Amino acid sequence: MNLSAICSLGQFGGTSGWSGWMVLGILGILVLLTILFIIAQFFRLWLQAFMSNADVGMFDLIGMRLRKVDATTVVLCKIQLVKAGLQDISTNDLESHYLAGGRVPNVSRAMIAANRAVIDLDFRKACAIDLAGRDIIDAVKTSVDPKVIDVPSSRGDATKVTIDAVAKDGIQLKAKARVTVRTNIRQLIGGATEETIVARVGEGIVSAIGSANSHKEVLENPDRISKAVLAKGLDSGTAFEILSIDIADVDVGENIGAKLQADQAEADKRRFQAEAEKRRAMAIALAAENKAKIEENRALVTLAEAEIPKAMAEAFRSGNLGILDYYRMKNIQADTGMRESIGRGDSAQEQRG
């Protein structure tokens, strides 16, 4: 039923015409109430943006609601950026970062702080840093106000309180350092963290002390450690720029060289004792072996002597040995025994004299 038909019914149709006008009126009222409700929801934000020249329209706010974007957060951040003089960041950029899971307020505050400190920080880079999980506000703050890192680190459950190194003369030195760094915005994405700085500086301190001929040289000029460490460019590939390395404390530790020499001497002593014991055992074994050979030879001699009577008897039977020859041999044996006894007696007299 079109409008002309409803008007015809209203003029000539009586009550049915009035019913058509009532339906149209109710529909119009509902549409008007809906519009007023929507406007009422976003009017305060729209008015804030309008009064701040933030260039956020009513349809932009409605679109944010449909895209499930927190309009309050986006509008307030946009107002802050505009008031800070950052006109080139659009509402759509803030929405995109919000939908990507970024922290829009952090990025906005970081951009404002960087602008105030005259730090070249691009909005896209700031969003990338934020999405990477880095604290963009802390990064900008560290760029403006450098922070100090203790080496070794005193955070967490770190139990090591000094960097220990040994000079060429064998004396141990215990050093503490304080590293002043600021954030390198250009290398913040993909750059190494604070732990890498601590590890590299600790390695540099150990190398600098180890290259010193004497521990006295280090104690006299602790700045030689700082100069040697700074010359290595330890901040390469990190998210920080090292401004200075200051040696906070250097203490003398143990005489590691003497201790190592003592330990080496003790080890050599045990090795030589083991070798001597080995030689003694070999000598004892050789003596026992020789004694066994002597007993074996004596046994062989005894066996050979036992064959003499048999040979003599065989010689008697075969006629190769006569009685006179036997007695002559006995006399020779008696003379030999007498000479031996006399010789033994003379030796005993000489010993008594």
C-alpha cells in the first residue's frame, strides 16, 4: 500500500485511513528513537573529538562498534596525538593496531614522548615494536634517560656478585662494573636484550684482566679495562647503545697461580710415588723370580749329584774305573775339603782380628 492509497483511505476510508497513518507514525518514532539512542551512545566521544579537531566522525564511531573496536580508547589516543602535534596518524591506523592485538595507549604515549624528545620514531616501527612484545614506552624512556646495568647482574636469583679473572702473574681479581646504555630504536626489533650486554661485558672484563702482565697494572689503572671493553664494540647487534663502562670495584682474590702450582706439584708427587711403587713392586717380583730360579737350579744340581753314584757304579761294572782310581779321587776330594776348611778358618780369624 503506497502513500497515495493511504491518503485516499484517510480521506474516504474512515477508520482504516487513520490506522495507516498511525503505523507510519509508530515506525517513524521507532526509527527516530533508534537514531537518538545511537547518537546518545557516541555523542560524548564525538563531541570530544570534534572539540579537539581529532577528525573522528559519527559514522567512524558506529563503524568501530561494528568492528568491535574500543572506541573510547581509540578516540582518546587520537585526541592525545592531535594535541601533541602528530596530525599524520589517522584513526584508521589506530584501529588497525588495535585489531592486530597491539596496545594502542602505549604506542600513543611513546609517539608523544619521542616527539617531545626529538627522537625519530615512525608510527609503523612503534607498532611493530609493540606487537613484538617489547615495552615501547620503556624503550623511548631509556633513549631519553639512559639506564645503568650492573655487571654481573643483580636481578633475579643471581648468586654471582663479581666477575672473577686471573692476571698473567696468577693473582685473581674480582671486579664489578656499571654499564650505562640507551635504547637503539633502529635495532630494537630483533636486537639482543640486556642479558647479552651483561654477558659480553663480563667476557670483556675477563679478557682485559687476563691480558694484563700483573694484577698491579689493573689496580693502578682500572680504566684500562673500560677502554679495552669499549674498543670491542660489544653493543653490535643489540637493542642498546653502550655509552660508558665504569669499573665500580676491584678486589684482590686468591693466588690462583700458586694454588695451581701447588696442586700440580702434589699431582706430580703422587705420580712419582706411583711410579716408584711400581718399580719397587717390579723389583720385588724380579727378586722373587730370581730366587725361584736359584731354587730351581739347586734342585737341578741335586738331581745331577744324585746321578754321580749311579755313574760310578756303571763305570765300575764296565771297567772304566778301577779301585785305585776311586781311592785317588777320594784323596783328592779329602784334600780339597781340607783346603776349604782351612780357608774358611783363616777368613774367620781375619774377621775376628
